[in-house]
Amino acid sequence: MPASETAALTVATREPEGSRAARRLRRSGLVPGVVYGGGEDPVPFAVDDRTLRHVLAGAGAVVNLAIDGDASTPVVLKELTRHPVDSHIVHVDLLRVRLDQAIQATVTLELVGEDSAPGVKEGGILEHVTRELTVEALPGDIPDRIEYDVSSMQIGDTLTLEGVTPPPGVKLLDDPEQLVATLSPPRLQGDEEEGIETETELVGEGAKPEGDEDRAASDEGGEE
């Protein structure tokens, strides 16, 4: 849900000096970033890694950004790039917004009530297919996640976006027929073993007993 208070983030401008300078920033505990939009030029900045993570973890969609101590402006997260190995933040892009104009954003779709679903209790396999949604709303109304209750799912059920109810003021832009989750029957161990046995039999049928080829070649030689 949207945060009750807008978080504040203070950053410092930096010179856009390329990837080598960006690596030096990261080694010193800073994250390079750029703020775009709002009819103004893009501004490269650097921000303390811990501060950024703390603000993003506790904030809603909107963050009040102050650059070099100037007056703050509302921004939203445009893109966050993480390291592929340890997932630490390597770059952040922010977008200036107006609080009275709707924007599009991507939010997480979270399944809740899985342990209570009858199909799961019977051993069924729940597959979460769609994990992100595209929404449209005023910046202050954009939630950090939308929940979908799956506690009533039975084995064989499928859920689509048509059943997702967004918070007030939020519009879902994805196809209502898009698949969200499925609950499949459990795969029995006996079925797996039977498949392995069948495969073994087929391999055995295709193999020739040891020595057959030598005997066949000997017989042909005798006929000549």
C-alpha cells in the first residue's frame, strides 16, 4: 500500500565521467544515478548506498528528492540496476513527477493465503505465473505491491488478472485474461518410477547382446 508519509532522499551532483568513475563511486560506498523528466535536463548524482536502500525499503512510490541541498521535488523510481551476483545496487534512475498527474508504473503482484488453499493442503503444486503488473494512478496512490488471495484455490484451478482488485484510484493496464496462477495435481512418485522403468526397457530392447556382431561377421566370412 502507499506509504503514509513521503520519504526524503538527499543526493549530491556528480560529473558524468563514464564507467571507470562509476566504479570508483561504488568502491567508496556510493551509488551513481540520474534523475530525468519534469521538463528539465537530466542530472547525474551520487547517493550513499545504505541511505538509498533504507529509503527505497520504507518509501511508497513517491520520494522527495533534494539535490545539493536545494528544494526537494517529488520523484518515483524509474529503474534500479543490481549486480547479477550479489544483488547490490549499481545504478538508479529517478523520474520527476507531478502529484496531480497520473503516471504508469510497475508494481509487484503478491499471492497471499497459499498455505490455506485446499488444493495446496492436498499436495497440489501452486505456480505463480505473473509477478508484476502495469498500473496507472496518481504518484501518491501507487502501491508498492498488490495482493491476490489464493486461499480458496482447488486442484485444477487457474486464476487470471480479472480477479485482481486494485486499491482505490489505481487502474490495471494489463490484459484481464492474463494468467496469474495455476494449481496442478501432485505428481505421484509411482508415476515417475514407472516412466524411468519404461525408458530403461526401451534402451534394453535397442541394445544387442555382447558378441552378436562378432558372431554375425564370422558367419558371413564362412559363407564366402
